Amino acid sequence: MDRRNTVYQGPRNQVHNFFEYCGFKCPPMKGFAVFLQEVLSEKDQVQYWFCRDRPYSYVSVDKFKVACKEFHAGQGLNEELCKSFDEAENQKNGCRLIYIHWENGNHSKHAWLGNGLLPSVVHFCMCSDQHRVLTSGVPELALTSSRLGIFYKQRDLYFHPAWAYSISSTIVRIPFSFLDTLLWTSLIYFGVGYSPEPERFFYQLFIQFLFHQVAISIFRLITAVIRTLPIAAIFCQFTVMATLLFSGFMVSSLNVTLGHQALQRNGLNFDEYFYWISIAALIGIWILLCLPCSSRDREISSFISYIERKKDSSNSIQENQLSGARVKTQVTNMVLPFVPVTLSFENVHYFVDTPKKFRGKVPNKKLHLLQDISGSFRPGVLTALIGSSGAGKTTLMDVLSGRKTGGYIQGDIRVGGYPKVQKSYARVSGYCEQTDTHSSPYNSKGSCDLLSLKFVKEFLQMIELDEIKDSLVGIRGVNGISAEQHKQLTIAIELVANPSIIFMDEPTSGLDARAAANVMRVVKNIVSTKRTVVCTIHLPSIEIFETFDEIILMKGGQIVYSGELGHNSCKLIEYFEGIPGVPKIKENYNPATWMLEVTNSSIEAELGVDFSHLFKQSNLYQRNKELVQELRVPAHGSKEGLINIMGSVYVFMVSTGASNLLSILPIIISQRTIVFQEKFAGMYSSKAHSLAQVIVEIPCLP
């Protein structure tokens, strides 16, 4: 199917014959499922045309439908549809369908009556204006809970401080709060028959508005602290109950205390300033409730503007080496320029404490998850971390990206030759998670506008989202944009922060072959800008596997292969087929699948070899080590290096001159008395003495 139309319907084994009948043929090294999706696309259809005797012209869905009816499978389907049906069986099914509709109608009727009756009862039971305003803040629970995932993700990635999120959430709710308060206050104030004076009405409106803001802040605070919507809803119910019980609303007139009756009988002085005291108290409570949501438990770095980035790029290397050293050439063809960054790692080990329930079974106190990992990621090279489940590819990427906050990391990780510092490294790197979490009310352009206003258009074009930039994101799998576009939006949001290194965890997971190919095309567009891109991937198709330039194959926390793929994976196949006993790859077989099959534990046990040990003995491993050693040294001739040299020369000249001046002071002090004595005796002038001192020092200058 395509565009809500049936392209082909018939036997599965006749699908390839049907498309050959239409003039299209699947290539040998192409997955047939991918072919079925791409042959219907106007952009990709031409590559599958094999009828050289007639020129190619786009075959639309309507033409495929006509061809399907003319194809023998379609003709057989039409003959079957033309047969008469069994009337008795049809009446039996019809009666069953009527019964189902009647049952559903009864359920719908009951649901309709319940949905109409319950709000009516609740409406008449709510007899307090404050109660209505208080409970109208309950929707803040779901709103805050749905945004917490985005907030914590952006906070941990240093996108914005917590107080900025809290203030913006409060300001956004003010117009809706005012409209809600105006509606309820107008209905209650004039319905009860209060004083019709405008001044008194606005007094009532103002205090109800502040009361509503306090209610919203209470529910927002409870949700932010508890973080789980069901538990937060329970706490909010107790909060509403306590507010009603202790506010005097639920106390019966028969239970009024003697002291309260005495106050009512004698009266109190309720002057106008009591109103403003109440206003000040509500504002104070409102601010106090907003403060915990703006907690600065973690130091959050705000975004740096484009001007500040340009200013930072001209600072000394002492300020910039924490952001990652960079290679010499700066990319200038982008609207938002950046400097490519290399990432090298050598002898990386990662340990975690053994869980308590396994400590009696496992002799070691620590589990060795990554063992002696060395390699490099370079600008303009798309690298894949591949392996079976539990191989350690995601663990390695989390260690290199700085996302592992627990455990013990050993080894040398360098950014462009300088040791990695996580606070600054987070500003030049991005991480696209496997789960795409976005705010559903925003559109694609708006989600990126939150991060960068100047450069959204270019990045949307690069990610191929410019055509749907005004579409609402929605909820994945329910409404809004598709799963493929969700993944592209995840990449776009990371890209507008202008990172030099981008890590992607399973960018094609949950996507069909066509959508996965589109996402990988977007990834290649990013790589073409000379950014360093690293992806983890589980079991890719042939087309996706051939997209990568280099791969790191892992097994059991160790590297089995690290190097280039080559055309049609020729270098990978050559390496593994060079190992004695490894079976040859079949014709038109997926190299990724074959690679994982020949490196599993059963093949190792059968051959009696350790593939990770064989890799460390290979020439490829030695070349990788030499490359890592080369990248450990900062690039020569960079702007930062020139500033270092000039600074060193300046410091040397200043310190040398100062030391020479200080060394000559004792000599001048000792000769000062003699000079003054001979000057007063008229032997020579002070100018002649100074000139003689300079001439004497000239031979010593070289």
C-alpha cells in the first residue's frame, strides 16, 4: 500500500514478478522489503528501472493499480470477487454484527449518561468560589508531569538553568489563569448578588487570581517533587482535603466554637488595609512555592550566543583546551561556524561493583564491562559501534560521552589531543537518545526555536524537516509527526546546539527499512559538514551497513574488529575470511549478519580461537594504535598553538628584562656616592656617565 491505495494484492511469491512486469527489478545486494518501499517513491524509483529498450517515466500509484488489475494475480482476485456469496451465511454474520452494534450502543449510551451526569453532580456540589478556583489548578499535574522528562534531559545536558524553566512555566500560565478566574468570579460575584461597584468586583477578581496562582504553584510543586503522576495525584487529593477542612468551609454551623461566636458578636476591625495584607500574603506564598521548583542543586550552564562563541574562539589555549582541542581547519561554509574535533581513547577500562545478590557467586568484587578499548573518531568519518546484545557498545558510547556517572573508568580519553573535561566537553558534544522525547504541543520548528533562533532554517533543511516545520509534534504512535520524523527531530534538536561531536544511540531502532534509510541519509548529511558522528547499531540491513565508513565490532566488552568497511564491505570480509576456519560469506548475503554469525561464541569454541586476541595481533590493530598516538598530540600550527608561543615569548622577554634590571640595582647603588662626588668635583657631567654605561653594555648584548 502507498498513500492509502492498494498497489498490489496477491500471492507473496508473485510480488517480484509483478514489479518486473511493471519494469522494475530488485538489485542483487538489496533487501526486497527496502525495494518495495523505495520503488513507490518518486525520488528513488528511477534506480530500479531495468527496461533499457524504453525510456523511464515515473510510475504513479494509480498506474500500479491499473497494472495490478491486468496482472494475472489481479485477474484471479477479480474473478474471485465476482463469485456469488452464500446468502444464508451472510445473514448469519449480519445478525451477529447487529448484536455487536447493539451491545456497543448500550455501552456508549451508559458512558454518555455517566459523562453527562457526573459533571452535573460535581458542579452543584461545588458551592465555594475558592473551591472551584483551587480544583481548577488540578490539570497542572498532568502538564507538569508530561514536561518533566524534557526538563531533566535538557537540564542534565546544560541547556538551561532550572529557574528559567520555572519562571517561564509560571508566566505562560498567567493568561489562562486570568481567564479562568475571570469566568468563575463573574458567575459567582453577580450570581450571589454582591455589591455591583466595579472597584469591589476587581478587588475580588484580583484576590481570586492570586489564589488561583497559589493553587497552580502547589500542584506544580507537588508534581516536581514526587515526579510520578499517580502518586502526585494522591498527595494533591490530600492537599485539597486539608485545605477544605482547615479553611472553615466544611465546618458546620452547629460546631462553631464559643470563641468564634464571641468574635462574631463583638465584631472586628476589617479595614481596607486587611485586604492588602491578604494580597501580600498570597504573593509571598506564591513566591515561596515557586522557589523549590527553581532549585540549583546542579550547576547549570546556559547557552552561549553566537557572539560569545566567536569571542571564545580567540581566547588563549588555557581557556579553550577544556572545550576540547580542535584540528587546524575551521569549517566556514555553515551559517553557524564550528571547529571539527577528534576523539581518541586508549586502554579504556570500565568497572562496576558486583550486585549484592551475585557477590557470593562471582569471585570478583567488580565486574569488568570494558576491557582495553582503544580507537579514535574523526571529523567527516561515520563510525558505527556494532555488536550483539550485551556486547558493550552502548556502555562504551556512554563512557566516551561522559554519561556514565557510576562505576570506575580507567584509561586515556582525549579530545583533539587534550584530556577530556566533562563540563566543557558537554558544550561541544551532543547525544541523541534512542527514545525520542519531545513536547507534543510544539511544532518541529518551535522545538528547535527553543534552542537557537538564528540557524533553525539551515538545520531543518539539513535534517529534511523544512517541509513539516509547522506540523505539531504530537505523541509518538498516536498523533502528530511520524516515528521517522520524531527521530529526525531528535537529531535536529541536538544539532542546533552546534556540537562538533554527535553520539547517536540506535538511530534506526523502531523504524521500517524505508524510514531507517531516510534517517541514515540525514546522518550522512551531518557527516558531510565535517562533524564527528558515532552511532550504535544492532543488526542493520545491507543498505544501512554500507552507509558507514568505519565500524568497531565488539563482543563481551572487547574489540573484535576496528577499521574501514571498504566498498561492499570488502575490507571487513577480507579480514575475517583471512582467519583459518571461518566460513566464507554467501553471495548477496548481508555482511553485518555474516560478521555477527562468524564471531559468536560457538564459532570461537569450534575453532579454538579468541577473535579479540587475534585482532590485537593483527596489522590493523597496530595501525589503529599508531593513529591513536598521532591524535593524542594536539594539532600543529593551530591558532591556539600560535597564541601559546607568543605568550611564552612575551613572558620570557618580560621576565628576562625584569631580572636584568633587578641584578644591576646593587651595582648602581654602590657607585652612586662616587658618581656624585666626581660630578660635584667637575670631572664629567651626568650625561657623559650615562652614555658611558650604555656603551660598556653593548658588547654584552649578543
